[in-house]
Amino acid sequence: MTRILGISAFYHDSAAALVADGKIVAAAQEERFTRLKHDSSFPTHAVHYCLGDLEDDLDYIAYYEKPLLKFDRLLETYLGFGPKGFRSFRTALPVWLKEKLFLKQTLRRRLPAADRAKLVFVEHHESHAASAFFPSPFDQAAILTLDGVGEWSTCTFGVGEGNRLRLEAQLEFPHSLGLLYSAFTYYCGFKVNSGEYKLMGLAPYGKPVYQELILEHLLDLKPDGSLWMNMEYFNYCQGLTMTNDNFHDLFGGPPRLPEANLEQRHMDLAASIQSVTEEAMMRMAREIHRRTGQKNLVLAGGVALNCVARAFP
Ligand SMILES: [Fe+2]
């Protein structure tokens, strides 16, 4: 029997899963045990829940992304944006140095009994693709992954067949449908990587009156669903906020403070970005269908958690 322990940690929502001979036998998020929402620490409790006392009986430990490639992206972004990028670099670096760059040692130290298990580092979007395709009921399917950002990829598509998958194309940071949605989440006063569902829930109370403004200024959405973002309106490459003054001027004021009253404007912004997201996803799905000819489509990544956009007509 081949036993694989999958781990995600040190970003958000740490978790562990155990796969034995191709079947998921246990999976848990660390926050369920520690009661800390989005707990990003090493998932000690979740691992223990999955393995019990059988830590020494593992063949592989799979980590959900490639740390060095991600470090490469962070470094290049910070350097690319010069001294302005130093603030977020300074904030992120201690975590990287402590935990991520030395991940092999960290995993070995945290799982001492699993010393004969091989460590495998899978690309972030490959992990998303696997999470969607392998548990799906399909023997063949097109795959679309969409999130904020992994190492460099923000969106990929490909094809899964039997026990294999291959990703064929990608969009790269900073151009990201997920980060665009998170920018509006931030602007409307909700927490990034957490409150996106609130923005989605707010959308039906508004009208998409800002849709044209978004498509005209913030991004160039191509007919095939690929997109190019105008970074003159965003701050996430160089600072600790998602948006900048150009963005605030375009939409009529500073970001809403958390807990401040929600106005019609925020509901209209939510409806507008929801509509743009649905349009982009629809274009991507059509393009993937055209290019792969597959009749099934599986989705994964944070943007795919947008259950309203996912309910394709
Ligand atoms: Fe992701």
C-alpha cells in the first residue's frame, strides 16, 4: 500500500490529507483543532488526526507548492519595485527565512518518525488541479485553476486523464483574477483571503454600474479570458495594501473601514466585480472547451470557491 501525506502550511488555512492507494482516507484543516480562523501554522493537529500513531508508515510527504520558486517571485517583485517594495519584503522575509526556505528541514523535524518517506514539492497550481480532477467522477476532463497567486501562476488550464494531468497554459503574477477580486474585497472593507465570500454575498444587493469602468481602466480582458491588469491602480507588488490612490480616485473615495456602514456604492462595486469575474470565467471556460474539446470541466483555487460564478448557465 502506498501512503501519501499531503500538507499545506505557512500561508493560510493549513491542512493535511492522507491518501492511501489512491483513496483519500482522512483530511482536516488545522483551524478546526486550534480554533484559530485561517490558522497558517504547521498543521500538527491535522497531521495527527490523519495519521494517528502511524507516522512511520508513510511513503511520501507532499508539500503543496515549490518554496524556492515562490521565493524567486517574491524577490523579483520586490527588486522590480525598488525601495517601495521593501516594506512588504521586510514583512514577508522573516517568515520565509525561518520556515519556507528551510522547509525540508522543517518537515523532517516536525515528522521525525517519517524519516524513510520521500519529500515531494508540487507546484501550487498542480496541487489545485489534482484536488479538482482526481476526486472528480470523470476519467477525462478539462481543468481550470484560478486563485490569487501560487509561485508565479495565477491561473492555469489543462487536461486530466486517468491518473495523469498536464497543465498547458498559465497566466502569471501580477495579472490575477483572484487578486483583482481581493483588491475589491479590500476596498470594500473586508479581509483579503477571507472576506471574499462577503463581497460575493453583497453583490446581489447592487447593480454592476462600475463594470465598464473596471474593464476600461483596471484590466484588459481578452476574448479568450486571459487578462492583463493595469498595475497603476494596484499596490500589492510594492506595499501592504491591495489598492492605491489612483484606484480610490477612480471609485470615488478611500477604502471602506472595516465595520463602517455599508453603502449602496459598496453593493454596486461588489455587483460590478462579481459580473467581471463571471464574464472572465465564462470566456476562459469557452476557450478551454474550444482548445481541449473536453465535455467535462473541473475547477479549483480560491476563485473557483465563488459559487455564484461557478453556476455557469
Ligand atoms: Fe492557491
